[in-house]
Amino acid sequence: MPEGDTIWRTAAALRRRIEGKVVLDARPASIGRLKGRHVLGVEPTGKHLIMRFEGDLALHSHMRMKGAWHVYKPGERWRQPEHRVKAVLAFDDVVAVCFAAPIVELVADPRQTVVHLGPDILRDPFDLDEVRRRARQSGNATLGELLLDQRVCAGIGNIYKCESLWAHRLDPWASPATLDDDDLARLYQTARRLMRESLAGRGFNDRRAVHGRGGRPCPRCGGPVRIRAQGEQARLTYFCPRCQRSPATP
């Protein structure tokens, strides 16, 4: 499942390979207008990716759970089947293929596609005050749901939700109202730090404390890591019930 750091890596890879080049072919027909246009830029925002083209056109793709962009040499075998293809952009020396993204669309004003999102967790400068303001107005019932709310802060996914809450010994089912503004800020700063470490290739995936470790011992207290569905989307939350406790309401 792509999270914000994955989208940033994808954008960087696409930028290196296709920025400034001319599209020789674009399919399906709904994006055919991109043929013959230069790629002006590739920009990540949360789990969204925006490719800007000359002529005031942009290709907006939203990865959600299973979407991915791949880059291939012309004629190279694709790693996913044809029926999962959502978009193909062919250049003289490379082919960019989008698989399984639920949203791939041409837009005239890419800002409108992401205007509902909160500040990107990985962008500099990071507007922490705006994140706190949105968090207090969001109405989310639990901390776990709050961290996944892209309207509050864009880019945090299930992995970093679980790991950030564990790092602060917080119960994922605790109310956001139990945290004061400073504690709430520290929670988002931890998510940002972990994601930036991952983006820098510092091996975060090799030292997860709880995510993907259901039934194994918590590295802090030794208690078993539990798994429980959370929220309307029933996202699986990994946590240690022994050392992640609900704080007292301030």
C-alpha cells in the first residue's frame, strides 16, 4: 500500500526519467491530448501525484490502496498484467505505466484536485499549526482515525499511524481530545520524522515496532502485539495493549 513517502519516491523517479521529455503516445483515449506535449514537472501531494504538461494540462492520479507508477524501457516486460493498466505514457527511451490507480484524469487546474487536503507531512516548510487547527475541527473519534484523515494532514498511512502511536505509548482508540496541543504536535512530528527517515533510505522497514508484527512481542514491554480493525474503512491497527494506554483528558 503506497504511503506518502512511497509517492515522493515515485515522483522523484518519474522526474528523473521523464521531466522535460515529449510524450510520443498516451493511452487510453481519455488522456490522448497529452501526445506531443512536454512534461513540465512531477509533484507529489499526500497520496496524489500530479504530472504537469505544456498547454496548461495536468495528469492527476490518486494511488489509494493499490495504485502504482512503473517505469520501463521500450519493449521491456511489465511486472503487472495489462488489465490493471490505467495509463501509459510513451517517450523515446522510456515508458511510464500506471497500474490499478482508482483515479487517473486530465485536469486543467491541478490545485483543485488537492485543495481539500491538509499540509503534506513531507513538505518543507511543514505547517504544523494548520495541522493542529484542522485536527481540532475534524471530529474524528479516535487518534488512529485522525492520523489517517488526509484532510487534516496528507500522506500518513497505516504503517506510520501505528508506529507513531506506539512511539508515544498512545492507545489508537483514545479520543484526540485527550491530547493537548503540544502532545498532538509531537505526534505529527514523529510521523514526519519516521517518514523522512524512510524517504532517506535509513532502513525503517527493518525496525518496525508493531506494524506487521501481530502476535509477536512488543520490543518495549514484551507484551503481544495485537491487531484490530478500526474506523469505517476497517483499517487494521497494530498496537500493544500493555504499554499503549489512553491518556487522561486534559
